[in-house]
Amino acid sequence: MNETTREHGITIGSMPIGERNQITDVPGVTVGHYTLNKNRVQTGVTAILPHQGNLFQKKTVASAHVINGFGKTAGTIQLEELGTLETPIILTNTFGVGAAYDALVAYTLERNQEIGRATGTVNPVIGECNDMYINDIREQAVTKEHVLQAIADAEDHFKEGCVGAGRGMLCYSLKGGIGSSSRKVQLAHGTYTIGVLTLTNFGKLSDLRIDGQPVGQKLKDCIQAEEEKDRGSIMIVVATDLPVSHRQLKRICKRTVTGLSRTGAMIGNGSGDVVLGFSTATIITHEKPEETITFSSIHEEDMDEAFRAVGEATEESILESLFQATPVTGRDNHQRPTLTELLERYPIKF
């Protein structure tokens, strides 16, 4: 495994990180991968579970935010309308969204016999990026079974880099993939966690900045590479145990763009930059209770701490996807160097 961002001597921001520095530092959250690694097929699935109970029966407060809408997500319309999440979040490649939708429906039907009988249907939530340069996306290799296995394998420790949905992704013209980071938010009434997971597939090398340094331009000058077109997308998943309303959570999701921008992103025309967020602090039951639902939320003046935390975690998560990436050769022998490979060849002092 490649070294993490911090093992390279790079510390992003000033807020304390969680125990693992991953999205799973939020209690109850787990992540699972299914990786497809066979010749032209270099892709996969990543599943994020907000808690270990029945998600349809015990929904979490949730929100979505579109930074740039060149994407093919599922479930975000209802998620925004009702402000709740009732399935695991699945990330995969663009042509895997259909299989992921079928899998989430099957997964939820198996656990809730009343769906389609005594109650309504279910709203699967899925995000995607286009991995067609390395993966032969025309193969439509992702299946319902792969998605269900990723959910079944979800744990509080998980690999980052070229695994799961990140297997075939590119970031800043280098090998990208899955990254994650977390921050502790210390308030007068308690300490909370904001965790971020990113699926990175965007940017061109000359734009890459690491902790404020124009590392991408330096590396481009060293390798004298022809400039790659800014292509692709990023999916950002934000998890927290902060007690927040749907409105407050959406405000937090919007601030991921600060961390994204600090890595050099200019939010290109063809980039699908989408944020999915959830809070585990308030559980909303599917069945209507006899009494009113009681919500707790932080004060608006505490929001700045959450804004800083999610920005720092997003920035570091993107860098983790780069530092932990490993070499992958896929369709037509396409490959891209990893950040670690280039830094070993052309050392840059941080």
C-alpha cells in the first residue's frame, strides 16, 4: 500500500482527525467494495451504509447538492424532497447505475415484506463516474450480485485507492479512485465527527495543488507531458453524527467545494460533481408514530466549525485517492501514472 497523505508529511488544515481518518469514524458507518480486475474490465462498486439497522425502517436525515450536473445519479430528487435516506449509497461506473438500482431494490425488498403491499416503494440512491479510459465500460460488467456483495462486505475499516468503484478512475490526469478522511468537531455540548469519502475522476495535471503548492505544474514540467483534457467527475459522500436539519446538512454539503477547489479543481463543463450527505444523529421511522417527531440541531453559529471540517476532510480525501492509488492497466493497455510514482521519480519537498 502506498503512503497516506500524512505519511508524506502533508497535514491538511488544523482540525483533529478521527481514529482512522476515514468516513467510518462516524459511529455506525461502514464501507464495502467489490473490485473487478480482469484485462479490459477495471471497475467496481463501493457501498456506504449509514448504520447497521434496517435503513428503510430507520431512515437518516439526508441531503444532496449538485456542484455541476453532468452526471447520472439515481434517487437524489426524492432524497432532496423528503430529506431522508432509506438505502445504502452505492457508487459505481456510469453504466453500472441500472444494476445498482436493481440490487438496492432487491436488498430492501428482502428485508421489508410490506413494500409494494402495505406501503409504497423504495428510493435507491446511487452515484457514478465515467471510467471509460481505463475500463471497457461498454462491457457493462457490474452486476446486481457485485453490488450485493459490496454491501455484505461493508466494514468500519476499508481500503482506499484503486478499489471498488475507484478501480478505473483518473484524477488530475493521474490514477485516482477512492479516498476518505474525517474531522472532529468540538462544540460546547459535545464532540462530533464529519467524515468524507470521495470517488475521484476529474481534473488535469497542471491544475493539481497539494497543500497550496502547484505540484501538478511542477510534475508536468518534469515529465514534459502533453496536457490532458479536464475530464470526468467526482462523487462526494459526507457522513456525520452532528444533529442537523436537512437544511443545515445541505449547507454543509455545499462547503465541500472549498476542499475540492483547494486541490485545484475548476469544476469543468463535462464534470459531474455531486455531493450526497447524511446525518445519523436523528433517525426517522418509516411508520408514523402517534406522537410528533422531535429533532435536535446545532445552532447556526456552530455551523462554521462544520464548514471548516467538511472542507478539510474533502481536500484530504481527494489527496488520499491519489496517494493511495496503485498502477492499473486496462482497456487497450491504457494506464496513467500514480502520484506516488511521479514523486519518487521527481521528488518535491512539501
